[in-house]
Amino acid sequence: MTESNSEIGLAAHKEVENPVYKGSVIEGMKKKQLEEGRAFTALFTDIDNTFVADGKNDASSKLWNSALEGNFPVVAVTGNGLADVQARIASGELPYFSAIASCVGTEIWVLNGDGTDRRYLQDNAFAQEVASHGYDRKAIAALGAALIEEMSVTSPASGFVFQQPEQEEALLLGQGRQVQPYKTSFYFLSSQDAYDGLVSSIRDQFSGQKVVICEEIGHNSKIQPGEAKKYCVDVLPVTKSDAVNYLKSSLDIDIAVVAGDSGNDTEMLEGSGDVSILVGGARDEAVAAISEEAGSGSGKGSFRRVGDKLYYQEASERVGPESIIHAAEILRRAQRRFGK
């Protein structure tokens, strides 16, 4: 999971002052890595089709056990909220991640305690940083409502709507509860020819905010060739890459390994981390984006260096967690070969 210490260098690590990390699982793993003279390394991973994938439970378990044995923190970076992830942890489907960057990276929750006393505590310093962006949830919903009305006339085929219309309408009437205070979400339909124009209109409407657009995988996996695709839109003050970069800086992480598979992972793969892994089974939009960023091939089956960063793009039938395991093994072999 790491590059060589001689290549990366061991930083003079500062003590983490944020109280949520005192006694946390991440702090304990960091201490053990540094005591062994290793560069502090952590894995930041999307959940579905990356850390877990259909029929790949054994690979997920192998990846998790390898991380535990090496004291590598595993941070889930997901569009889902904390409650949804915790429900899957409670069911046994997912492990207790060292931290969870939820709601497309707008919240960070840190695992504290052990045994039956494990609990996730919010990183309030990050919450304050997100709040400082001045994201007005109700105002964003109002802009969304205006765009929905406009597009119903100018682009009726797009069907541009809120993902949770009743919740958003209640919020606008002053009756709603802000379930995700820093995330406003929409759907739209588009042909390939109309896509760029629709995206431009959406970004113009929410200028000053970050807009993440990706395919709606469940819907698009069932449509026929040539049919309009469905897309998800999230309007946010910060994104997954911001959460990864914040944790890398705050925790003095030497090597941040980032893994993902879909369109809403591309800005994280491109904009954060030292090593980016596009796993097997990745969506076409993610493959296209990473190929454009890192060059044709993007290190398929091996690593490709772009500036100070390494990219790995799966080239075999390996899927999800299998790709992360294989990429980590390539880095380990490189260490042994060069004696680093």
C-alpha cells in the first residue's frame, strides 16, 4: 500500500491538535506506522463497486484484513449519509471504517473506541470550515426551483427535478428539516448531443458552488442504446477531494491512496491523494475522465506517473477491491525490488 520511504521521505510529523482524533482509531494506526519507521499511509475509498462489489466479498475481506495487519486506516468516502453507512455496518455488510467522509465529502466522522463501545464522532473543525463557505441551503433550493421551472420550458425533455421534491418543497415553505445541510441534489435526462448545454446551464445557475454531475447507474444500466441517460447532480460547498485533502493535511498523511469507480469519484481521483486507483468495473465516464487527466491508458495494469502523482487503471477482469489489492501488491514488489 505504500511507496518507498526513501522516495517519499518521512516527514517530521506534528501532533494532531483536533480533539476528535485524540484516542481515535486513526491516531493509534498512525502511531504504529511511525514507530515502525514507515511513511504514514491511508486508503480513501468509495464504497459500492470499489471497496465492496457483487460477488467479491472474499476480496473485500482480504483487503480489510490486510489494512488491519498493516495498520492502514481505511476511510470511506461516499455520497451516502452517516446513518445509511452505519446501518450497513450494523448489518455486517461493511466494517467499522477508521473514518467516514459522508454526503459527498461534506461531513467527516471519526471512529473512536473499540469493542462494543465504538462510535463515530463528527470532526467539528471540518464542519466549521464547510460552514465558512456560506452555503445557504434554502437559497440553493430556491435557485433549484427556479431552474426546474425554466427548464420545463426551455428543455422539457430533460425532466430536471429535485431528487427529493417533497423535502425541498417543505424546506422552501419553512416546514422542512435540513437532512443534509450542505448537499442539494437533482436528476435530469439527456442525450449525448444535449448534455454539454444542459450541464452549462446547471453550472451557471449555481455559480460559486461546486457541482458534481454523474450518471445514475441503476437507471442507465437498464436502458437501450440511444436512449437518454439519467444523471445525478449534487450542489455543494465542498466535495470528496476537499475532504481527502483536509484529512491528509490535518493528520500529516504521507501517502494518501484514493480509490473509486464512478463519475462522482473522478474529481477525488484527480484532485486529491498521492496514488489514485480506478478499479476494474469502473463506469465509462470515470474511465474517460481519468484517461484524459493521466493520458491514454492511464497506467493500465500498472502505474503511470503524472507530476507527483501515480495513477493506476485496472486492465484485467479484476473488479473493485481486487484492483486495490493488486495495485498495492505492485507497489510492494517495487519496494522489494529496489530495496527501499
